[in-house]
Amino acid sequence: MTLDPLPGDLYHMQDLLDEREKEIVERVRSFLESKVAPIADDCWGRAEFPFDLVPQYGELGIAGLAYDECPGERPSSLLAGFLAMDMARVDPSMATFFGVHTGLAMGSIGRCGSPEQRERWLPAMGRMEKIGAFALTEPEGGSDVALGLRTTARRDGDSWVLNGAKRWIGNGTFADLVVVWARDEADDQVKGFVVGKDAPGFTATRIENKIALRTVQNADLTFEDCVVPESDRLAGAAGFRDTAAILRRTRSGVAWQAVGVMLAAYEIARDYAVRREQFGRPIAKFQLVQDLLVRMLGNATASLGMVVRLAQLQDEGLYRDEHSALAKAYCTSRMREAVGWGRELMAGNGIVLDYGIGRFVADAEALYSYEGTREINTLIVGRAATGQGAFV
């Protein structure tokens, strides 16, 4: 089949998808454009999550594709990337919701759970009957989470007792299952736990007054003598290296999301330039306006080429930390430039939701920062390039 062309896909990268993958992308795009796009600005403006869409996401049959416990043929990294890109191209908030659930929460269980745990949790999560969250970041710890993680876990017979706090936890206010990373008091190793939303001692409070990803329900989490049975400790999580392996994969997904934001900003700005008239002609006929559009297209094209190659390396089993780190740092930086140029082209109309670009300008700031800042990802790449660590 032939997918409808995306205005920003100048080199026809989507043609690299096979026929089955194109059918999946077409189905997801149709859903996004018919169900998500019409309500995205309203949900963002009110900072409210469209819970009624969750079962419809489940009906798409894409949440569990990466996991053997869920039905369906395993997807390529290229397909997973295009799905992340398309979701962000319509609504970065909903792309983040989906990425947290499938990449971080399900990814943690898929990588670190025992066979019994994977069978217990992943099928329902794949159908999106159970929604997941991922709790790593803490109020006083961001980039130093590997050394500065303060949430503790203490073994008490057949249970564990968690104490501490987490911050910026996407889906945290309503997730059925929260993957919590805590430091074992006995051996000082980071371990993973799956905490149910009704667990005694667990509290989730929505973070208010955000200026980006407003639809995402980020939460502050607190654990006060929160008891978790040993059966809910992720059996294969033996240290922070397991957490880092999950982040390496999801970091690639954020790079794809950044491409989606750039494509959206380019489409909005291009359409506006063709329609908007000044001095008796469309502003698209002015050289400086075309310059802004071409800069945006260049950033999107270069970034899309990078993540396509990254996906190929992932499928070949050849990718390393520095590959996803460079993609995340580079693509989100180019995204920040591109949305700024789009807003510049639209002048005052670029700062209101009515014309489409404002939401992407704001949301770009969150994508730029989460899943590892540009600075931390730069140091990961720098260490690989020089053989010298410079983190502290």
C-alpha cells in the first residue's frame, strides 16, 4: 500500500516500512487525526486527560506488540519509531502517555520481570485495561539519580517496605501499576517494584501549573511505609544498569517524538504561510519566510534520517548507549530551533492555541528535558568518543 505523503518527509523515509507496517501506521494515523487531533488543544488548555480515549488506544492493538506475552507479530524498531513520531506529530502529550505506559512501565516488566510476572501484568497492559507508570525521578534528584536515589526498600519477611518520594511521574495520578525504583537498605542496590494504586502508604498528587505537556497527568508520589509483597518485586532488577538499559531504549523513542513535533510545526507553518497574506500576496512568496520553512525542513529531515538509522542498528542488535544519547540530544535541540522558527513565522498568531503552533512550542520544552538532558546525553556521547568520563 502507499501511505499518504507527509509534507515534512522530503526523502520519503516512510517508504522504508513494509506493507504490514504501513497498514498499521495508516490505521493509527487515521485514529489520531479523527479522535485525538480534534480535542488536543482543548484537553491541553484545560490540563485534562481524555480518559475515554484509553480503550480506543487499546483497540488499536499496538500497545503490546513488543512483548511475547501479548498477541501479534513483533514490530521492527522502525515501525515503533514511526508510531511514536506520528503520535507526537498530533499530540506530544498523548505520545508521552503512551510512551510511559508501553516503553517505561511495560518495558521494565518485560525486561526485569519473571515469566510469571510478565504473564500476570503484560497482557492486560497490552490491551490497555491496566495502565502503567514509571517512578524513577525524585524531588531532589534528576540527572544524578544513579547515585542520588533516596527512596529506600527494606525487606520485612515476605514483603518489602518502601519509603521516599518521586516527582514528575507521568500517568502517576491514575496508573493501575507503578514501577518504582528504590535502593535496598541491605545491599545498597537499586531494585524495582510494581506498586498497585491502592497500596497502603502510597499517595499520588497531581502536579499543577505546568506550561508543557499539560494533558499528561504528572504526579508527586510519596511512599510512607508502603508494603509491597515479594511477589511484586521485579525478579530480574538487580541494579541501576537494568534501569539504564530501559532508558536507553525509551530515549530513542523521545528522539522520534522530537521528529514528530518538527513535522507538525513545519506543516502548520507551511500551511499558514500559504494562506496568510501581507502586502497583497501570501507570505509564502517572501524570501525570508521561505528561509524559515527550509530551515525547519532541514532540521526535520536530518533528524528523521538519524532516527531511521538508529532503528536499523537496534534491529541489528548493534546500537549502544551513545547512539540513542546522540539522537535524543541532537533531535530535541533541532526540534527546539524548528518550533521557534515556526512561531517566528506566525508572529503574534504563534502564541495562541487557535493557530496550532503554540502547543508544540510549549511541549518541545518538556521533550528537550526529559529522558536525560542534552548535557547528560552529551557526556554519554563524549565518553564514548574519548574514552574519558566527565560526569563529575
